[in-house]
Amino acid sequence: MRRDVLQVLQASPELRQYVRQHPVWYRRLARDPGQLQAMEKEANYFYGRTLPQRVEKMQNQLGLAMMMIEMLRMGQATVAQAQAGQ
């Protein structure tokens, strides 16, 4: 493997870990170092760093927060009804 590719992998622990988990990239990068950007894109997708994945994650977190707020409101309404009934 070329030194510039090795330097990129040594500089980024996550890329190095990705290559270890997907050994096919060792061969691809050794034969064609120009595929480094393709490997980085695939690693970003693998780690969930693409824009659509980030948006989806944010939507899921927002949905969870809204559900928690609604449960809190329902709990407060139940407590208010119980105190009014006494």
C-alpha cells in the first residue's frame, strides 16, 4: 500500500478501524489508491454520517422527546383529576 494512503489511515482511527472490519479495502486501495475517497464515503455511510442519516436520527430523537413531553402532560392531567376528585 502506498505511503500516502497509509498516512491517511494512520491519521484517522475510524478509517483504520473501518478497513480492519472490511478487509476487501486493503486490496482495493493497494491496487488503486484513487479509491480512497470512495472508501471514505462508504465509511461515512457505515458510521451514519451522511446527511440523510443525520436528519433521520434527529427526527427520531425529536419524536422521542415529543412522546416524553406528551406522557408528562398526561401524567399531570391524571394527578390533577385525582386531586380534584378528593
